[in-house]
Amino acid sequence: MSTTKKLNEIAATAICGNDISSSCLYVSALAIIYAQQYAWLALLIVAGVLFLFRRIYGEVVGALPLNGGAYNALLNTTRKSTASLAATLTLLSYMATAVISASEAMHYVHSIWHSMPVIIATILLLALFMGLTILGIGESSKVAIGIFVFHLVSLTLLVLVCGYYLLSNGFEVLQANYQLPVKGGIKEALFFGFAAAMLGISGFESSANFVEEQAEGVFPKTLRNMWIVVSIFNPLMAFLALSIIPIAEVNANQEALLSFMGSKIAGNWLSTLVSVDAALVLSGAVLTAYVGVSGLLERMTLDRILPNFLLHKNRRGSAYRIVILFFLLCVSILFITRGELGALAGVYTISFLLVMALFGFGNILLKIKRQKLPRPERATPLSIIIAIVAVGAAIAGNAIMNPQYLGVFLEYFIPALILVTIMLNRTKLLWGVLEVIKYLFDPIQKFVGKANQGILNLINEINSQEFVFFAKGDDVSVLNKVMQYITRNEHTRKLKIVTIVEKGQTTPDRLKTDIEVLDREYPEVQIEYIEIPGTFGPEIIKDLSKKWKIPINFMFIGSPTDRFPYRIEQLGGVRLII
């Protein structure tokens, strides 16, 4: 993400506002199904809870104005492993948001253009916003602003037309709906309606994930603006729907309730407008997911939880590898679920609500562990407890209403958490792998070491055997032939060149010099020159063999002439090599 050009209030609000403001397209129907005629009240209670979270988020992010949302809050107040739990939940929430929003947007387009293939169009939409995010947050915000403004205008127009319709036709439908018995009683209806309606604030956490890209003072304004939009339009749309549509018809039209309401009060033109608006604002929610997850994963990568290669940026300052990775994850989930969004609803619901709860706990830890850290505002302990309890109630309510959601959530959450845990503990795991390798291969290594040493000892033992050559004043060429024979045919590093000097004789002066030359020429063989007085014959050979402990067959001579007084067999086995 580029840090040279910061987002102003309108741009930042639009990016996160498209996600949270799109909730009125589906949350009104959900609230009516569970809370019936008291849906608008359940949505007002949700707005009250969101008001508490305004200060919770404002305090934490004001004190720690870094990307990452709940992850950043916990990272600076507790262990990295705990913070990574929040990061994993946030990532799952964004993945579900992107896929659900893109698919729902294309379903709205499909209601207008029936021949359009929804899965392919969903992938193309995800790819489009991947490209926009790679171009940079500045370019993305322009698109987000256009979508957000169009959405607010469309909702305002729908409200005005609904108001005119009610003034003209009266409130008979509303009165009829209020005459219906409330299944399970008002308390139960409000509880489950509230639990379902809490999905209407999904996206509120997004602003905290790209706070570093916002200009100074913008972040708290985005929280205020999102709260205003949700507090006005969500309860109002539910109230208008109850005033115009019988509750019995809501369930049959819950996927496009506002579009159905527009058709009922003004005909196809308003229905089409709402459908187009729905497609656009849900597409904007896809953009919110891309921007939010980019800030989150970049922060996690900087904290060395994810591989550093993800940090590489293009000329516009966008961490494009993170964006591409997120796109691939979303497409893979789309194929795995085959476009069935019910499976992702569980991931989306529970992960989002858990992220909100963890943000509340992050605020408590901030108060306890970082008391002196300056912050622009403070949430009271009572408000934090009420907010966390409310989110916990919403999680429990959703689990009771849709128990299968919990199982689906765990199917996605556990592998993701395992992957993050591996990255967090990769050095420990690598050391563990080394220990296992050592355990498995130490016996082999010891055997190889012993075998290697034994072979070396054997080689040394073989090479330690000395050889003897009896010279009789030979010149250097003869001695060189001797050395060539020995180096090619024998395993030794020691050679004694022996001259038997008879009484009255002397050895040539050059002999010692020649041997010195050979010593330099054949450095791998240690040459020792020895002069021994006496007469060459079997007796002296036996004596030297015994004295030096060198077998006679390791003693060499040159070929004797016919004047040599002994036969070869009389010498005890001396070998001829020249």
C-alpha cells in the first residue's frame, strides 16, 4: 500500500462503508424471520452495541495506530500466538466476505441478465478488484466512493418512495403484522433476531486494518459514519418492510427483500435500481475485503509470521503478491464450495463475531498492560463488558439457530490456524526435524564413521610397509625406473635405498644428489638413503630383513649380470624389478 497519499474521510469511509452498508440488503430479512414484527427493535439494539464498539475501537487504534485491527491490539498487549488467533479469524472473515459478496452481487446481476454464468462472473469480479487493489489504494478509493454514493442515493430514494407509498396506502400491513403471535415470546424473538442482526455490522472492523493509509484524524470519523449509516438504514428498512410486506412473504423473498419491496411499491424500475445498487455495493464489499486483508497480511509479514517474499511491492506501493495470494484463496474456496454460500455463512458469521469479541479483550488488556500509552478517547470498563457479552450472546444465538455453522467454521479455521502456528514456530519445528534426523541417522553415521576410520587405518597399515631397493651406484635414470615401478605397483610411503659398500670401495658422489632429486619428484614416498659396509649376499639380506622387520619379498634388486656369484633363489626371495 502506498503511504505517500493518505485517504481522506470520504475515501476511507467509502472503502469500509460499502461492506457494512450493504448489510441492509440481507439483514432486514434475517431480522424479520427471527424477530418478526420486532425486527426493527433488534436492529436498534445492534446499533446500540455498535455505538459501544466505536469507543472500543477508537481507544485501541488511537493508542496503536497500526494496521492489523484485532491482531495489532493483541500483538501489543499479549503473546504473538494469541494475536495470530485474531489474525486467522480476520483472514477467514475477509475470505468469506469476498466470496459471499462477489457471488451475491453476481446473483443480483443474474436476476436481471439470466444468461450470465454466476461462477465465472464471480471469478471475474474477484479478479477485477484484485487488479484495482494492485493499482493502489488511491485508485481503489475512487471506485469505492462512486459505489458508496450511489448506494446511499439508492437507499434514500427507496425510503422516500416507501414513505410516499405508506402515506398514500396507509399502515394496514404493519398493523396486520403486529397482530400476529410471536413465536416463543418477545424475549426469544428479540434474542434470536439480535443474533441474526449482528451480521449487519460486519465490515466495522475493516477500517482498523488499513488505518495507516488514512490521514490523521480520519479513523474515528469512519467509525462514526459507519455507525450513522447502520443505525439509520438497517432499522428503517426493516420497519418499512414490515409496513409493506406481510411477514409470511418475507421468507420467500429474503434473498432480495429490498428489490421485492421496490417492485411492490413502484414497479420494475425501482426493483431494477435496487438490484443494480445491490450488485455494486456488494462488489464494493469485495474491495473492502481486499484492502483490509492487504493491510492485515502486510503487518503479519512484517512481524515474520508470513514469508517475507509477500512484502515485495510494485511502483504504486501495492504489496501485489499478498493481493494475488488472497485472490487465489478466494477462488479456491469458491470451487471447493461449488458456489454454495451456505457453507461459507458459518465461517463468515462466527469468525466475524469472534474478531469483534477479541477486539474487546484487546481493549481490556490495553488498559491493564499499557496504562500510560496516550490515547484520544477511552471506553469505560462497563461498556466493554456489555459489548463483549452482547457479541458472546450473538455467537451463542447463531450456534443455536444454525448448529451446522460451527462445524463448517472449524473445517476452515483449524487448517488455517495450524498453518499460522507452523509459521510462528517454524524455527522450533526445524530444530525438531534436525533432532529426528539425528536420532534416525546417528547410528548410521556412527557406523559410517567407524567404517571410514577402519578403512583409513587399513590403508595406513598397508602404506606403512617399507620397501628396500639395493642399489649399486646406479644413475638417476635407473633409480627413476625403480620409483615408477614402486608407485605404480606397490602400496607404500617409505622406501630405503641401500648401497652395500665393500672394503676399499666408495659410492659415486652423484648418488646422494640423485636421490635428493627423486625425493622431490616423488613427495608421496619418503626415501631414505643408507650406506652399509659389507658384501652383498644372502647373509646381509637376511640380517637386514630381521633388523628392519621387512620381509625379503619386499626387497628389490636390479637384474644381476653373469658375474653375479649367487643364483636368484639363493637370495631368499628378493624381487627383480629392472
